[in-house]
Amino acid sequence: MTTTSSIQMKHAKCPTRAFTLLESLLVLLVTSFLALSLTGSVKQIFDRMEENIFFLTFESLYRDSQKLSILQQSEQTLVISDKAISNTTTSLPVPASVEVLDSNKIVFDKAGGNSSLAKISFRTKQKLVTYQLYLGSGNYKKKESESLHSP
């Protein structure tokens, strides 16, 4: 047998044909579209989880500052700024998706209470989170509402 006839015989035995260039581009386009559409929703979910973790960590830092003032029997200050929330030992960075509306300093006395009726407000894309501090006790009330304005 000649080389040409052996190639033709192999070709006749194999019914599967390769993709054409047009079909390959179509598959690439569909795959890229699906990947890009899923990336946006994953980013939104990641941002929401990062915001929830930030608020939980903020509440923990607030309580820890109170406990630290009681244990050390000295005044402790919790500083809230646009970039970070910090006390004398810890600093919590503010995520890019969270906007601090009011910069504050909260001073805890030796008993862990504060002498302020301050309102601490944060804005995200979906909601407005407000912490209303109670005078003397050091407790707070958390209120979440839909954000009317985008940051």
C-alpha cells in the first residue's frame, strides 16, 4: 500500500472530525461570557461577606476596648476614622466598600462606660448601619436600614 491510501484508510475509519475555527471561537466566546458573568456575582458576595465580618469585628473591638479599660483601670479611647478603627492595642482597617460617615473618639472610663451619646454610622452599597451609644453603660443599639444614596 502506498502512503496516500493508508492515510485515506485511517481517515475512513475515524468518523469524528475536528472542530472548525468558527466552532472553536464560538465555544471560547460562550465560555468567556459565562466566566465573566459569574465573576461579578462572586465579587458582590465577597464584598457583602467582608462587610459583615467588618461589622462583627467592630463590635468585638468595641467590647474589647471596654474590657481593657476595666482590666487596666484606666481610660481607653476608641478612634474611628475613614481608614481604620483603633484602640491602644488593635487596629481594624475599614474595607473599601464601607464608608464611615462620622469620625469619632469614644472614651471609656475606668468602669467601661462612656460619657457620650455618640452615633456611629457606616454606609455600604446596600444599607446604612448605625450604632447608637447609651450614656454611661457602654452598651449600644445597632440599627440597619436601606441606604438611599450610593457611596
